[in-house]
Amino acid sequence: MTADFVLHALKKYNMLEKGGTVVVGLSGGADSVCLTHALWSIKDELDLTLVAAHVNHGIRGGEAQRDEDFCKAFCEKYGIEFKVLKADIPALSRQQGLGEEECGRKVRYEFFSSLAGENGKIATAHNLNDNAETLLFNLTRGTALKGAGGIPPVRDNIIRPLILTPREEIESYCADNSLSFITDSTNLKNEYTRNKIRNIIIPQLKEINSDAVSALAGFCEYAREDSGFLESLADEKYASVVNENVIDEAEFSVLPNSLKRRVAARYLSALTDKDVLSKHIDALIQLAGSNSALETVDGIKLKSKDGRIFIQKDNAEPFSVDIKAESGEYSFLYGRAKVAVYDTKDLQNFNKQLLDNSIDCDKIGKVLKLRSRQEGDKITLAKRGVTKTLKKLFIEDKIPEEKRNSVAVLADGDSVVWVQGYGVSKSFKANAYSNKIMSIIIEEKVSDEHNAK
């Protein structure tokens, strides 16, 4: 039996170009032995640089070392470059808070990627049966169309040249080419979900349809095609619905559900590396138009307000410092306040604009508070002559809610004297007849979101 089945998959899914590097994951099992040998047999035809990579997970004691020794001997026999990584997966999984299976997969692909480099390909030995089993696993656990697509033949630089090949043909290839292989003892234990599907469910399905595996895998291909089409539509809609991590609720709400779910999933996935589940997608869809808040995947807080969904940041921490009615500088949580006091003789050097924004010292006490806003704060702005609460002012000027506590408010007892960005209250405004006046300038701390003013 030749490697034509591998060539067929490589061509159908455009997996490889001639002259490239392929890192093949070699565990020592029938699938990976078959794939490694098949790629070795066609490497000259395709001008491939072939590297076999093996990970000793440190889980099965003597069996793990046996597997490593087998893979090394196999590669020496066929002159294949062999790379091995020894990893203590149980210890790593505890350190990283991951299950051993997930941790092992992460370690394997990181190792494979390090060998493949930027332009190389990673070949894994997933086959037709694996695809059918993955479909059943995903459907049982709960999935949408993307999960119904099973294992993609190509994902980024990862290729699966056996994805069209049933396990029976793989074993026939090994027999025809006198290839020995080893069997992982855990594959025989039905306490693992995948093994239950492989050893119990699939045989039952074959009693209904002897070609059940091919039928299931064929469905996966149709599902991938449909999913790909819908994803391309979602790409177009995403650009019109989402701008700088803000969702336009009007645009979002008119999308068909199939596109709405995809846009929601993409939005959440852009915010975190954690797995985005159906419950997170459903909750985001329900949030639209609700004028409420939501804590979603990875503890991210989202808010629906004024026709938009956006990330709700934690409110700035309130602050309060004493300010004397005399010249000086005062540090506070969000910057520095520069206070300057002038006598009557200095007033001739003040222009009207500066005077209009200064405080009459005769109208205030000797010690003031520079603080965050408080419930009920209000001010009559000298220029506007209208009394408004700070809450209403901040809303009208669209100051983000999470930043409002960082706006400096100068108060004398319960009275608001001056507000950063708005100026002095009419009741405390200096004039040409003032004996002593005070000005205040705020220099904000330089940060990613604030520049010094």
C-alpha cells in the first residue's frame, strides 16, 4: 500500500508547498507511525525537510520511556531527524491550573511550533475516525455549527494529512509496509469519554450503518463549508457593528441570529484568551438594549447604555486632601494641584479671563477640601448662570462614569467652590474689587489614558 491517500489529502486541502519543512508529531501509535512513514516515502518527491517530534509526558512511567525509545529507533531506521522533549505534565498542569490533557496538548504544540519556525508546517495524525469521534463528543457536550465541523484539515500551520483516512486503512498501511507500532494502554480504558465513544458508541452506530464513520466525517465537511460561509458574512458585519471594542446596539440587534452569535463570539474572544462558551454569547445578546451591566467570561464587565455595549471599567478611587487658602502645591491621587494667591496690588496683572476663573479669598475659609464628587454636589457656573448638579454636568459632557471620581472638586464645607474643567462657582468668583484672589491649576498624572495638562 502506497502513500497515495496522503498525497490526495495534501492536494485536496492545499496543505503543503514543495520545499518546505514538516514537523510530524510522532507518539509511536499506529496513526503517527503511518503518517511519519508516508511523509518519509514522499519527501523526495515534494522536496520536504522532515522532522519527527516526540513528547515524553512523564505520565505512564516505564511505558513513556518505552514509547520514546521506540520512536527514536524508528527514526534512526529511516534516517529521519528526531527531536524529543521530556516534560513533567502532572507537575506543569498543577502549576498552571490546567487539566493534564489540556496541559499536555499545550506543551506539545508549543514544542512543535518551536521546531517548525515561522514557515514550517506541523503535521498531526488525526484521522477520519478521530473526526467522527470529535463530532459526537462536541454534539454531546453541546456545540454549534463550528463545533459540528469536527477537526479542520488545516488550521494555521497545522495540517492533518490522514483526515480522510479511516483507522482500518491506517492499520492496513502499517501491515503492508511491515511497520510495528505501540499501543497506549490508556486507549483501552473506557473511563475516558473519548474512549467510550471510540470503543462503545461507534461500534453501536456501525450496526445501524456500517459506513457510519464516513457518514459522520462527511457531515463535518459540509458543516465546515457552511460555517466558513457564515464566518465570512460575520467578518463583514463585525466591521459595521463593533468599533474600538464598542458594540452599536442598533446595528447589532437587526442581525440574523446566526450572525449575531458569531459577532458576539468574536467580540468576546477579542477581549480574552479564555474559552468563550455558549452561555457567554447568549448573555451578551440578551444584554443588548437592556441598559444594564453584565459580568462575562474572565470577569470582564460589560455595560449596555445609550445604544452601546462597552467595557465597564472599575470606578476611579475617591480621594480627599486639605488645601490651604495660600500659595503652594498639593499632591493627590490623580495629580498635583498648584495654588496661587494674589493680593490686590497684583490684580492689575490679571487679564479678565484669568480673573473670571479665580476665587475670591474673602468668600472662603482658610482650609478647603480638594476631593472627588459627592452625592448632591452642585455648582452655579459663573459663565452659564445655571445651577446644575455635578452628576448632570458630567453626564451632559459624557465624562465616562469610571473617571468621574478623578475629577477634582474644591469644596468649602458642603459648598462647591470650583470644579476641574468647569471653573469657579458664581458664588465664589473673584472680581475687580476682591482684596485677595486664588487660582488653582491641576496637573494630571501622566498615564496610558491621561496626558499631563
